Amino acid sequence: MSNEIIGLLSLVLLFTTIFIGFPIAFTLVAVALGVGWFALGPVAIHLMTLQFFSVMKETSLASVPFFLFMGYLLEQSGLMEKLFRGVQQLLANVRGSLYLAVLITATIFAAATGIVGSSVTLLGVMAAPSMIRSKYDVRMSAGAITAGGTLGILIPPSVMLIVMGPAVGVPTTDLFVAAVVPGLMLAGLYILYCLGMCYYDPAYGPPLPMGERAASKITVLKELAVGVIPVIIAILGTLGVILAGIATPTDAGAVGAFVIFMLTLITRTMTWPKLKKTLYATLESSCMILLLVAASNYFGAIFARLGTANMIAEWLIELPFPPTIMLILILALIFVLGWPLEWVPIALIVVPIMLPLVQKLGIDLIWFCTLVAVCLQTAWLSPPVALSAYFLKGVVPQWELSDIYRGMVQFMILQLIGLGLLLMFPEIALWLPRVMN
């Protein structure tokens, strides 16, 4: 049996064990070590040492804990809740004001952290009670919360983009810049859809009841100015220096985490129990992500050494399809795999496997990575799995799962429209990197 076929069997074994429920990181190491030793001998051990040390020396990955820390700080301190309440009160007279508050807050929160599950959960806790009291449409409410919560997988500083950059050999800063316009485009599509539906039928999102409105707009503006605007400035400033090329994501993430931490102390919204919970959550998520990165790099090294990736690329390149159709087929595969799998194995295993084919087809890697990010975000909203639905159901148990699914499908269609626009007009992703460079 050739090494290429052995590599193909290792891929089948890997996904089978992951689907069964084995821990992904340990499964990656076990399969890579077992198959590597069988096919390559002692060199498998040397590759493990090399790949794990190369991940440890990758400076861009050091930004992961900083951005996670920023997000958990904002979640635990209640500053994002202040932002949501402020926007809600500011737009109280507008139909669908709660949808706008959710989506604006989600976009800003996405710019502080790339953790999707936390975003959906936090938005559900903040927004669902007000939506229920205001008699908002359950399906559209669920769709707005889940769609807004998944923006963190795309809008920088997306943890997925930080991890994917080294895996495909593209600078993380380039991926950040490329994701800005598509992320804002999707947020804009969500907002326009919600406003349009509320204009068509006010029952979808009536104005906020008088009993829940603030006594004075001046009070709302003062609360926004004192408690929230400094946070927004800190977040946008952190992203600004990254996008402008002034600082690396690691440097900017460290400064941003420090600034947000100081703001939580100044505003007296942080307590020692909350800080401990924030530190533990950051440590847990960082260790999980970085261990997965190291393990997948090791599996990828074994897989590449066996020659299977090139064999798959050669098989696919011989298919009688133009590059555009091949790209759509790759995205369709990623979309389907995004149902049962999280983004980590897809970004670190599937995408590198497809990389030789993408390069042979002459597809721009920055554009391709942006398409993958949008595709995976769409998968988060797609039944039958749709992890976002379970996150939301966990904090809003009174909403039926069937209604949550129906609401998510509406926004999944908007996602597909956005993905189609990005496919037809690559400049949506490539224009800003060209201007910034």
C-alpha cells in the first residue's frame, strides 16, 4: 500500500473518531503518531518535536489569549450590557430598535473577541428578556441574536483568522484587513433586513414600550459617553493600529487587553470573583485553541510527508470543471463539514489539504480564506446542527428550538447572499488590503 493511500485512510480514521466524540487534539496526535510511525518510522517523532516547537515560536498566535481576555473582560464586567442598554434607549422610538441594538452591540463585541459561543450567549441573556416583554417576533429575534453572535468568526480580531493565517502561509494582518468589509457588509444586510421587515409589518418589532424607556435622552447619552464610548475607542484603536500596520496583532492585543482592564477598574465594574472567572476562561480557551493548533500542525506535517495532499489536488485538478466551479465545490464541502465540526479542524486540517489545489487553480489566498470564514459563519446558522441554536436555547429556554431554527434560516439566506456577492466580486475582500498596502 502506497504512502498516499495510507494518508487517505488516516484522514478517514481521523474524521470517524472525531464524529464519534473523541477529543480533537488528542485524536490528531494519536492518529498522526500511529500512522506516521507505521509509514515513515522514527521520523514521525522528529516531526512532532519540530511542529510543536514551530507553533510555540509563532508570535502571531500569542495574540489569541490577549483578544480572548479582552472579550471575557467585557462580558464579565457588564460593559457590553451597558452598551446594549444605551443603544436600545437611544433608538427607543424606532421600529425594531432591539434588533438594531443587538446587531450594533454584536458588531462591536465581535471587534473585541472572536469567540462565537460567548457572543451568542451574552446577546441572548441581554436582549431576549426585553424582546419577550416588547412582544417581538420570536423567530426574527432568535435569528438576529444568533447571526449577530456569529460575526466574531469573521470580523477582526477573529481568532479563527489568527489561527488560519500561519496554516496557509498568509499574514494575519492581511486576513484582518480583508475581513473588515465583508464583516460590515453582512452586519449591514442583517440591519437592512430587520428594518425592512419592521417597516413592512410593525408587529415584527414595535417601538420600545413607554414604561421601558429612559426618562431623558440626556441621561442615556451621558451613560454612553462615560461608560461605553471609552471602550469603543479602545477596541477600534486596537484594531486601527493593526489594520494600519503600526503594530502586530500580538502587540496591539496586549495593549488593548491592558486598556480594557484599566477601564473596568476605573468604572468599578470588575470584582475579584469576576476577574478570576475571566482569567480561568481565558486560560482554558487559549490552551484549548493552541493545543489544537499544535496537534493539527503535526497531523498536517505527517499528511504532507505521505504525499496525500498533492495526490488529492492532482485528482481534483483533473476534473473537467472551471476554477470557479471547483472553488464552489470546495466551499460546499467546507459548508457541510461545518455542521458537525467546529472551525478548528476545518481551518487547520481541511483548508491546508485543499491548499495545493487552490494554488494550482490560481485563486488568491486572501480571498479564499475570507470566503472560508464567511462559509463557516454560515454553517453556524445552518440546520440540522447549528451550534448557535443550542447556545441560545440554553439561555432562553422558553423559546422553542423549532422557532430558533426558522429564525436562523432567514439570516442564513442573507449569509448566502453575502457569500454570493463575495464570490462574484472578489474586490469586496481584496480592495481594502490593496489600499492599505
